[in-house]
Amino acid sequence: MGKGERRKIGKRGQVTIPKDLRERFGIKGGDNVVIREEAGKIVIDQSATREELAEGYRQRAQRTRDLAEELAGVSTEADAHLGDAPEW
């Protein structure tokens, strides 16, 4: 990892992300970022875009549908092999 650039924190706790990093990561004024602590360091991450979030939700929904289909098949197979569960 490189040395990085030294920056001064303003009175309100603000710091400017260097231009070359903003350009490299496609960060523009008004964009949201996530700031968190990780292993004793401050980490700044780009927020997920609405499109990225929507795609993630679509993929999760598809995995849920796939799992439901698989479990339905397993349940039918178990019923055929074992019979219905007894009434308790």
C-alpha cells in the first residue's frame, strides 16, 4: 500500500478526498459514501447504487425461489417414501 497523501481535518471534521482517487473511483460531489472502522482504521467505501441494490435483491429472490422449488421436491419425495406425518 502506498504512503497516501496527508490531509488536514477541518474544524467540522471534514476532509477532502484527493482528486486522483475521486476520479479513479468515480466519486463525484454529492455522492454518498460509507465510513466505518475496520481493524482499527477508518475506511471509506462507496455506497451501493440503487441499481446495484436492486440487482442484489433480484439475485436473492431468485435463490429463494430456487431453494423453495428444491425443498418442495424433497418434501414430495419424502412423503412418497415415508408417508404422511402422523397426527400428534
